[in-house]
Amino acid sequence: MDISYSEIVRFFQEIYNLIKKSSRKLEEPWFLIKNIECLKKFNSYELEDFLLSFSFIKRELWNHISINKIKFIIESLKVLNYDITKLSKILDYQGFEQLIKEILKLDGYNVITNYRFSDHSYYKYKTSQERYEIDVMGLKENFLLIIDAKQWNKRDLFSSLNKAANLQFRRIIALHNNEEKLNNLVIKLFKSNNNVKKYLPLKLIPMIITLEESSFKTNNSRIPLVSIYKFNSFLQELKENIQYFKYIEIKKVILQ
């Protein structure tokens, strides 16, 4: 079965438009096959072969297919002339977090999402906040990224970003002071006790990832403000740019 590249592009465009019209809350929306124009020309055998070519498609009951949005976005970056900002707008807040997680994993990071812990820092006496949650945490070598995902729009002011970034730094101070949680977290992320000491001291780097681009690269405390569009380049350049960012070092981890 011969399919031209232009036909593949049209198929991706049609799927994108269908997803765009569906609920952003759906992680894997279903679509009736007969309503997808690009699939109408295939017989049943050709259709099966075609659908198996794409990791983001799953055949469902009642002549439907489901689309994994995160996998679709990653594949679309190779096919469509759309940037990741545009593609990310088909996601809700949780989907945006999952996209960040997938980008980190593709770059070799070990990742945990929605991590909760108790506050053992002095901040709790100032704020009365005793528990925190971190959206996404990614570890690679001696870099531990502590990420707050924000679907900001272009109207959001620097003051909002600045405040969110400072709160993120407060979270890593709270994590740093919860020694038991931090030790368990680091060991879990490394997946082996043997790898921990090799990469000490660890750098805990708080950061904000936004949907839309901002003209600011850091907040007033040197905490990175990174758009999803520039996230991959941020990861590639992190070693060279680390001196420009605020972070906390972890020099000792107690292995159990």
C-alpha cells in the first residue's frame, strides 16, 4: 500500500482538527472511522495496516479509534508545520503536565509527577501551609528539575510569573528540609542506590514552564521561566547555563 507524504500530512491535519473540536479534558478522545475523510479510501485490510503505522492510534469498539494526545503531539512535530505551542493547546492542565513529562523522558530524564510532601521548613510558620505538591520532577545525572506547569496566556504579567516562581523556590526549600522525603525521592528517581553518590552534589532547580512565551527568561530571583516552545533547547543548554539560575545543592543522601 503506497501512501504519499502529502497524504500523511493531510491525515495528521484532519486528526488535529478533530481533536481541537473535542473536549480538552479527554486524554484519549474517540472518533468514528467513517467520519475521518482520509480513511474512507481504504478497504478493511489496508485500514488495519495504516492504523498500525501510528503509535498514537488505538482501534476501539464500534468502528472507532482513540487518539493518545501526547503521542500525537510528539509525532506531529515531525510531520506538521505546527510548533509545540499550537499543538499544546489541545491539552488541558493535566495533559500539559504529561507533555512535559514525555519531553523529559525523551531527553533521558527519570520523571515523577504530582509529588506531595509535608513542609518541615520555617516557611510553614509564615504561611500556615503544611503540605506542598510539585507538578513534575525530572532527574538526569546531577540535575533535579522541580517544575511548576502553568498554562499562562500572553496577558499574564511578570508579577504573576515572578510570584509563581518564588513560590516554587519555597517548595524546594520545604523539600530540602524534609530529609526523609528527599532521600526517598532521590533514591526512587535514580532507580538504584549505586547511582546516587556518583552524581552528588545534586542541583535542585526550581522552574516554571508556560504555554505561551514570555519576554522574561528568569524571575527576579533567577528562577527559570521557560515556554513549552523553548523547553527542549533549555534542556540541551542546561549545563552551559546553570550558573545563571538559582538552585539548591544536595551534598549528602542517606542510602537505606
